[in-house]
Amino acid sequence: MISIDYQSKLPLYEQIAGRFRTLILQGVLPADSQMPSVRSLAVELSINPNTIQKAFSLLEQEGYIYPVKGRGNFVADTAELNKKEQASLLEAAKTLMDRGRALGITKAQYLDLVNDVYRKGEEP
């Protein structure tokens, strides 16, 4: 479920948090489902439990998970977070498209790119 790139310059806790963000936003981890325990994930990944706890704290601050005393961490309802993430990505795409247009990239080239990306996502 979670993999770590030890060659990456990104700290381990950020890699873990990023992977969980993706799983949550994609619906792989649905709202109110229980997150793996800090201890079990630390053993599975062979890393310090404090690293896992730091990743979970970050996810909690961002609103992706919530703690239940004595029971662990659970996935929050991320519908609003998903909307914000989509808006942020669309704004970033708009910025890139504006730069590309200034460099001469045509609408047809962008449409071809979009079609290619979505076609690849639909392939089994």
C-alpha cells in the first residue's frame, strides 16, 4: 500500500503523508475507514514509529484524518478537500497553459495532450 523511495530528497514522513493523501482522495481509503496503526505501519515499512506519527500528525492538520481516543486514526470526509485540490490543480494547469500559449503552444496541441492523458487513464 505504501512504498518509500530512500533515494528521494523528500523526507520519509512527507512521502508517507503524500501517499496516504493520494489514497484518500482517490477513494481507496473511504471516509471513516480506520488507518493502519502507527506501530504496524512502522514494522511493515521498517522505520521509526515517530516518523509514522509525524506523517499522521501532518495528515490530521490538513484534515485528511481524525483521531479517536483509544481506537486510532480514521479517514475524514474529504469531499471538501477534494474540491479544493481540484481547484488548485486547475489553477496550476491554467498558469501552465498561459505560459505555454506565450511560448506558442496551440490549443490543438493542448487538446491532443489532454486526450492522450485521459485515454491512458481509461486503458485497463
